[in-house]
Amino acid sequence: MDTATAPFTPITHPISPVSDLIIHLSTPAVSHRYLVSSQILRVVSPVWRRHLDPDSPFQSLSTCVETISGRAHTIMTLYDDDPDTLLLVLNILHFSTSSVPTTTIGFGQLRSFAVLCDKYDCIHVLNSYSKVWLDVWAPVALEPGYEDWLFIAKVFGDQRKVKELEKLLVEESGSLSSCESYFLRCGKMVETALLPEITLNKIMLSRSKELTRQISIWRSFLQSFISENVTKGCSNWDCVTLSYGNLIRSVEQSGLVKVFNLLEEWHGNIRDFEEKTGGIQLANGTRFHGYGWCPVENLNVGLRSRLGRVDS
Ligand SMILES: [Zn+2]
């Protein structure tokens, strides 16, 4: 059996009483036919307008014409759209809005609306509904699992939480997978398919710039601390020896030796990196000698302040 020709009865959605166009949409499970007015589609969407142009390069118009209720219908085929979301949008366009949720919708449904209306460049048709929907989801946008807010906010032109979310993702995201289709955020997988490319690039660039900055500070600190055969300003040899020992042992314990030697990349997030480097000790605990603070402790304080970030 040839599944490509959909050997099952299609579901027909009579949307316009004066329809002249059949939108055909197939999913692996079932195919849908939406009876609509081509004029409305032309008016609301520049993309559909181009599809409906007889000279369209999209080749989405079928050459065959079907007669329904005595009227000739052209057939236009769409691909990869969500059938329920398309039905809701077409209903809104044809003023049958009783099935449109006016108070709240799920995050997945909001995302589906954004995907569809972004594709057909007709987000304005949702204007009278979207404010209420966005009000529901903007407050949780920073929580893990809602990263697609960056896409939704862009499509709907809502700036709420966007900057905060971008900043948070710089802190909480690991490196991009080699296929670039996901990254881990605090251990949870985040798919990149919908994230605006510019935003994703910006987040990943900020992440790697900050890691590079910190790693280079650690490298130069460790190189000078270990190679310069001096007392680091402390006249107490026991203290200096202990500091060396503490530093070398805790760098090893941090598991970052290869990262500091640039033999390995840090694929985790910045927070985890800072937690590990925060555990690296170089003073031995006796930081106060008879004459004052141990100079090694001053080195430590200087290092931490160079590592610290100026919040932009
Ligand atoms: Zn000392």
C-alpha cells in the first residue's frame, strides 16, 4: 500500500460558507482538507498570497480543480504544519472564533501558533488573543524548559524576560552539541531548532568568551605561582610549602588540569566551572602571621578579584 497517497478518508473542515480553496495538509496519521476563502488568505498573509499566485514558484497549487457544493475549488497543499493550530488560525481568519481559547493556552500551543504564524507571516491575526496568552507565560519564561520563549517573544514582539533569559542561558548552558541541535542547561536538554540563530550565537559566544577569560587568568596565575621560585613574599617557609602543596592538590582535585592545560574543552556551564575553581585553595589556613596577613593570601585575593565579573 502506498502511504504517500494517504489511503484513508481525509477529514474535511468546512470553514468558509463561500469557500473557493481547499487547503490540503497531510500528517503521517491522517490528511486534512480545509475549505476556505482564498481572498482572505491573500489579504492576511504575504506568504499565502505568493502561494496562491498562479505563477508561484512554490508549486503548492494543484492544477486540478474540485467542485464542492456547485463551486469550483482550487487545491493548495501545505506541508509540516500542525493541523489543529492551522484549523484555529483559519477559524480566526474566517471569524468563527468560538473554539479559540480566550483565557489561557498551553505553552506548546502558544509555540505552535508562533511557528505557524511566523512561517506564513501573519502573527497579527492573533492580536486580539495573544496579549492574554503571553501574560500567562512571560512570568515563567526564565525557568528551565521554556527556552523557546526566545522564539515566541520574537515572533509576537514581546520583549518581556528576553534579556534576562539570554543572560541566564550564558551562565547555565553547556557547549553546543556537535550537531548543533541541542545543548544542556543545568543538565536538561534544550533543543535549538526554534531559538533565533543570532540569539543562540550570542549566548554561546558570551559563554565561551567568559570561560576563555577565566581559564587564561588561571593559566597565568598557575604558571607564575609554580614556576617563579620565590617565597611569594612570605618569609615563613612552612607556610609557603603548604601553600604550594594545597594549590597543586586542589587543582588536581578540581579535575581541571587538562582544561587549564588547554588539552580539553570545558563543556559544562560557567556556574559549574566557577564552583570547581572556587574550591581551589592556595592558602593553608594560617593566613595571619605575627607581622600581619600572609602575602600568599594577598595573591589569592588578587586572583579572585581578577576572576570576578563586572556585571553588564
Ligand atoms: Zn605565609
